[in-house]
Amino acid sequence: MPPNEEALARLSAGDALLRAIVPAREAIPALAQGRALSHAGPPLPYRAMCGPMQGALQGAMLYEGWADTPVEAHARLEAGEVRLLSNHEHGAVAPMAGVISPSMQAFIIENPTFGNRVATIGNEGIQREVLRCGAYSPAVLSRLRYLNETVMPAIAAALPEGLSLREIMAQAILMGDELHQRNVAGTLLLLMALLPQIASPPARNPAVTHLRETSQFFLNLAMAAAKALLDPLSGIPGCTIVTAISRNGVEVGIRVSATGDRWFRAPAPVPRGRYWEPYSARDANPDIGDSAIVETVGLGGAVLATAPACQQIVGSSDEEARRLQSELYAISAFQSPFFICAPAESRGSPFGLDVERIACTGITPVITTGIAHRQAGIGMIGAGIVRPPLQVFVDAWNAVRDQATESVT
């Protein structure tokens, strides 16, 4: 079987089941080894990190009780007293700064066909001031405690056995989500799955209240499901399909099937988008977060044309979204076997970002993304569209060709 066809076969055979909620130190064993925190994007030393990433790590230090002030947290992190891990390298994903700390509660998503598991945390909410965007005020820490000590246990108590997130995602895109910047339908479908197991009056249940107030809650689960489906595609010799795109606010990193866990990196660009008053692009941090794993599986920017409400959120238009989707089909090897974005035509979303096609055409993927302020402590300032640099895909394509040449010789 040709390498890219093998990748499609593995994807088609998989699923993404929501299994449990456990402390992050159990979901990510490396977090239980001394003091450690994980973050979005390729690995990066603390001193080289951007403002929102440093701010989120400082907030996690305060949340865990490892520091009493942001200044102390900064000093301890700068001194190397805490190990910093890349989420993707430890079977996890999370949005924006993506910081995960040991005592946070984590969802476990499993691909039952291949046995791989992925962890992610709960979504804080849709406020501008959130840890994931580098904020760490007392209000942020209070919401984190409520999320992890009250909301997540309530969700755990109502979880049905083996809930298929892949099926929820397939329904959600037919209901107007693109599952990156818009997760209204996905969150509603998750809530519907929980309701039969909720014993107390739904209006008083913290899980129901939080999901009703947090339309982006399903984002974290969509990300983890995407990674659970894509991880088994890693390590196929000669396969040119992208298996991950992630950003740490300084660099964009991608992984490709043939080269396994190797990162290809380039500077992260600043998104183009809609900024909330009084902010503008001058205030924006370069693109950040693990959430582009959603685009990697054929959603997000790949299906923006079917999500008109999201077009407004990111400052796009129907005409542009349709053009961008056509470009995505040109650089993708297949159509998704799961996610149908044009039911009348039975057309699947563009799947299988192909580094050969990208390198040859010069067309790069489109990502719908949140925008964080470049300074720690402020939070989210808008949403928009961004494209990873062409160079990462060219470098990856060259590496796949070099690998093929070496195997022949």
C-alpha cells in the first residue's frame, strides 16, 4: 500500500472515545516527577518564551502553590526550578499557551483501534482574562479552582461510557461549527450526552451551568480527539502527511508522518483578524497554541466555508472562506472519511495536508485562531486567521526525500 494511502487507512480505522477524567499527574506521568509543567508548541526554554506563555506558567505556579507572587514564580522558572515539557511530546494538547499543571483535572481520550491515549484539560471559559492567554489575576485562579474542583468532577460523574467525540465532531460541523473558533454545536451535543446521567436538577448542576456559559468548551476535546486520530499515522516511511501543527508563541512547529516525532520549526507569524477595542495588531503576540491540530485533521480553517458565524468571528467573508477551502483541497491528499462539509455533494473536508503539495504549490494551510496580547497578564484580544510559514513544510519535504534516499542507499 502506498505510504499516504496507509495513513488514510489508519485514520479511517480509528475513533476518539472520551474515557475518563483524572488528575493531570496521572494522565501525564512526567508531571508527577518533581515539579513540572507542560505547555503548547515545540519545546522552548523559559527565557526564550513569549509574554503570554511566561504569564500562563507563572499563573500555574501560583495555582499549584509553588510561588506566592508572579515575581517569585518568574524567578523560580527563570532559575530552572521547574521542568517545562511540550504537551505534544507527552501525549497531550491544550489551547493557546496550553499550560497544564499536575493538580488540574484532565480528560482522557482513547483511540481504541490503536490503544493510544491523549490528555487535555477543561476549558476555563470565554472571558478575555484567562490563564491560557497568559493572565494570572486572583479572578483567573479562582475560576481555575472552580473548574477543577467543582465543574470537572460534575462532568466526570455524568460521563457516559466510551462517548465518541469523533461522532460529535461530525455532527457539529453540519450544525455550523468549524471546531476551532466556533464550538457552540459541539458543546451543546456534549451537554446532551451528559444530561441523562445528571441526577440533580440540571439548573443546579455545575457541569450544566459551565457548559451553558462556555460555548467554546468543546474545543479542548476536539483538539484531543484530533491528536488521538492522528498519532497512529506517525512513522510511516515515505508518508508526506502532516500529523501535527503547533505553536508556542515564538515558533510554529510541524510533524510529518515519515519523520515521526521530529519538529520542523520557523518563526510564528502574527494573525490577521478582528481585534477587540482598544487593541490592534501592534498589541498581538505571534500565533500560539496546540489548537492547530484541529486543522491538521481537516477541520478549523479547512471548513470555514461551512461555518458562516465563525467567518464573522475571525474577520473573514463567505467569498474568502470558499477560496481558502479550495486552496486546502489543492494541498490535501484526501477528503476526510468522517467529516462531511458539503452533504449535498457527499464531500468530505480537506484531509491529509501533504508537505510535497505544499512545497510545490507554495500554498500553506489556513488556521482560525485566537489572538493573545503579547504582554503577560492581559489575556485574549481578538481572533483571526493565520498561515504557518512555507519554510517549515519545505524543510519537512526535503527531510522526507532525504530519508527516502538514505533508505535506498
